[in-house]
Amino acid sequence: MKPTVPGRLHAQGLVSARFDTAADVVRHLGCVQSQLHDMALWAVARRTTGLTFGDAQAAFDRGDFLRTHVLRPTWHYVDPADIHWLLALTAPRVRQVMNSSWSALGLGAELIDRGSEVIVAALADGEPHTRAELATALEDAGLQAKGTFLVHQLMNAEISLLCANGPMQGKQHTYVALPPVGVDLTYDELLAQGARRYACGHGAFRDKDLAWWTSLTLTDSRRAIELAELRPFDIGGETYWTLDDPVDADVPRVMLLSNFDEYISYARDPEDYTGFDGTVDDVMRGAGLLMLDGRLSGRWSRTDTAKTVRIVVDQAPRITAVARRALDAEAAAFGRFLGREPELVIAD
């Protein structure tokens, strides 16, 4: 087990249920990766005192936390009070990452800006609108809005702080306008705040971990750490940084986590992928990650019916009797989250 595991589990809120609301979790972690919305709600609820899927979804629909492109760039949940300063920090780098894709599509600055104007106008009525409705608005304005064209037009509007996801309409995500909010922080202040928030929700980290999470350059990541006045300590010749002294927490025998859980939101090392059979891609394509003693050890998938959820654990080493009891408890917790009876299967 890596020496960082107990402290990270504590900082992440995975050792015991530390939070009462979904918004508390999102605020503490800084951001929660959420391209798979249903499973990301499990990542949030897993850290609470017992929120169900319905509870977490209702909180999202109320706007207690938002979903937008803010890091790397991919979907993340973010607290409404944090979205403006976080994007003030990350948007310039996200734009650099996306510029090559926009150029390949022929989306120059003029077309991107025009698309954002159309999206803002469509959302000006104050109502949530689906992607299909916004695509129609873009096409009516003479802009391409099929496939990746729509994706990139919306992404630009998001990182420009013009819109974010709103309440669900059935299984469809909607978009709502964001109110303009000024960010009265210097870039150095943004760097320091970003480093502190990452340390708060993720525990001990290296400079390259912060750079990976935020999309900052390694130079800016190091400056952020310096400005945040974090505490250094050495593990195996590498320097890690924390807000406070690491906590020596008990490590759960088994965890069934979302496949993009913030617990793996660090720059990854080859040794992180030696605890299971198969390839990294095989494991990451599952509905979730199987963690044994804090280490990635396999994957799991789910199949829902009206009353049950079938949980299949795969790509895992031999499950001991002790681990099986812990796995049964995890499956039961996931069943309670969904309001369905769990059926646990360990694949050969």
C-alpha cells in the first residue's frame, strides 16, 4: 500500500460518511468528474450519510451544484460559488488544449464567438433548454451544429461562463444561463486558492498531480504550491504537499467506486495498474472501480431492473472470504442508493 493512501482516503471523505449533503461533497472536493452523470451521483452519495440517487438528483436539479466543463477539459460538478474563480484559473489552459480541435473543425474565433452569442440569446428567456433545442437555434443562425460542432460550441460557451447544465428533462441534460459574476482575484491568488482546494479534498499530492487536475503547467503548479504555503514531506524521494499533517486513517477493505471517482484524480504511475488482470482501458470501461485495500484491483458493472441491480465484479484477483463480506456490504450500500435489491456476481 502506498503511504499516501490512508491520508488521501480521509481527505476524500471515503473513510467514513463525513457529509450531509451533495453540495457539501462537491464543495469539499473542489470538483467531481461527472461525464457519466448517474455514476458521478454515486461518487457524491458514497461520501454522505446515506443520500439516495433521488436525493442527489434532486439536489442537482435544484442547482445546489452545477455540471460544466471546468478541468482538463471534461465534465465536472462544481459548487456555484466556485465556478467563476475556478474557470478564471483554468479556462485559459483549457482553451489552449481545445484550440487544435477547433482549428481542425474550421471553428475560428469568429464562428466560436457567433455560436456563443446564439446560445446566450436562446437561454435569455431564463428557461432550461436541451442540447437539441440549442442545436436548432445554432442551425437557424446558419451555424453547423451536428455532432462535434455542437459539442465544441457548447463547451466554449461553458468555459466562457455563459452557461452550465440545468435540471434534467427525463434523461436529457439541459442548459441554463449563468449570471455574470466578477472575480476580484489576481492570478497568483487564483493559483494559491486552487492549490489549497485541491489539497483540502485530495490530501497529499505532488506538483504533477495538481498540474494534471487543473491543466496548469508544471511551472504554474509549483508556483501555486509555493503561494498556498503548503507543508512538504518526502515519500520515496518524491515531495508531497498537504494542508496539514497527514491523517492515519483506517483503509476500507473494499470500495465500489464510480469509474471516474476523484480518488484517482492524480497523475497516474505505472505501479497504479499492477493490481489487476487485463489492461487499464478494460478496467476504466467498467461502470466502476473495484478498490481492495485502497488500490485499484478490478472493475464492476451494473444492470438495473425495476426492483434489482445486478452488480458484476470483473478483472479482479481472487476475492478472500473477508473481502467478500466487505464486498457484500458495498453492494448493499449501492443497492440502497438506487432503491433496488442488489444481486452481486463475481465473474470468473
